[in-house]
Amino acid sequence: MPITRPVVLCFSGHDPSGGAGVQADIETLVSHRCHAASVITALTEQDTRNVKKLLPQHPADIIDQANTVLADLDVKAFKIGLIGHHETAAAIHAILQEHPHIPVVLDPVLAAGGGAAVADRQLLDAIVDLLLPFTTVLTPNSYEARKLAELDDLDQCGLALLDKGCGYVLITGTHETTPKVSNRLYHDRRCLETYHWDRLPENYHGSGCTLAASIAGLIAQGLTLAQSIGEAQEYTWNALHHSYLPGKGQHNPDRLFWMEAGV
């Protein structure tokens, strides 16, 4: 029988250290037996500790690349990661408008793992105004949820982000100080479910990319949204649990942990 792989088109940044961005997306999507297509939103100068420089790509080139891929491949889901500039958000918005039937998983990257800001006020506004109305699943951490909703209480943030157009909002709790990590899922104007995970000891590079790409891959494979969101958290936790230290900064999730003997 011929091999088939559902296609996920990723709008992602390039991380030269290999831990986050499009590399994280590809490793994750391979793990879910998907085909990863990609449009690079921004080049970066970064290592395993922090982002030093952001180099957004030209918006017209982003649109042209995406249109060429979409004309050729049967894309089952979009995954959006690092955007980097409000004009890039507008370019992605133009693509989403033309393909409203394709599910969208958005990881709203506002700061690097080391703390460097990668989004200004214009980009925040563009995400809220242009992208959230097209977003099927939004996956902010608690810091990002508060910045996007301009509120402090996380339950209020989840509901406010639903009101801005998202179908589902999964607020992750790794940035909070709770003994366990609590991820809250919002849908249909309420907190639908809270997932609790053992808190792991390290800081991780590309964990948000991993979670969002996993959700997108599982949606592309035909799982329901609720199943995709639940199973993606389990996959991400295992990738973090089996992490390794390639450099002098944060740990890399081992997204290919399933290949190791005995895992």
C-alpha cells in the first residue's frame, strides 16, 4: 500500500541551535506520522539560552511560499509559532482568510525561553485582531495569556480569549508556582477541563512549539479536538521527561523519545 502522511503547514521561525521553531515542529510531526511543510517567518540568532536577534522575512515572500505549497499539497492543519512582526501576522491572516476550512493551532510566542521579548505592542494587537478570530486552538502559557487578554486572572483570560474568536484555549501552567503543572482548557464560554502534570525540574527549549505542533499533527490525523489536545499534552510531557542538554542553556525536549529502546 502507498504511504500516506497528512500534511501540516507550519509558519515558524528558524532556530540555529536546533531546539525550537521549525526544527521542533518537524521532529514532532514526524513523531505523529505527518508530513511537515514549512514557511519560515523569521530567521533568528539564538542559542540554547536566549534569542539575540530576530530577522523577520518579507511578508510577500511568506504569502507566495504558502500559496505555492497550498496549491500542491492537501494541507490538513496549520500550525503557527513565532511570528516576529505585525506585517508577518497580516501576511498569515491573508492566507487564513483564503482557507477558512483548515484548522489552525496558534502558539503565541511573545518571549524566548531565556526571556528576550519577540513581540511588540503592534504584533500583540495584530495577533488579537487578525489571527485569533481564525484560531481553532490557542496554546498560550500563563504569561502569554495575560498579555493577550490584558487581564490577570487566568480564568478571565481564558474566557476573554474565547470571546476574541478562538475555538479552544489551552493555557499552560509551567510558568506558575504550583506544585503540579495545571493546564486549563476553555471552550464554549467555560473552563472545560483542567489537566494536572508532574512538574519537571529543568527549563526547556521549544516546549511550546512541541505542544502546538503535536496538537496540529493529531488533528491532521483525524482525532477530535478534545482528543488531540489531551494526547498532545501527554506526548509533550514525555518529550520533556526524556530531555537532554545539547548546549550550555536550556534542555531540549527529546521529541523522538519513542525511538529509544525501552521507552
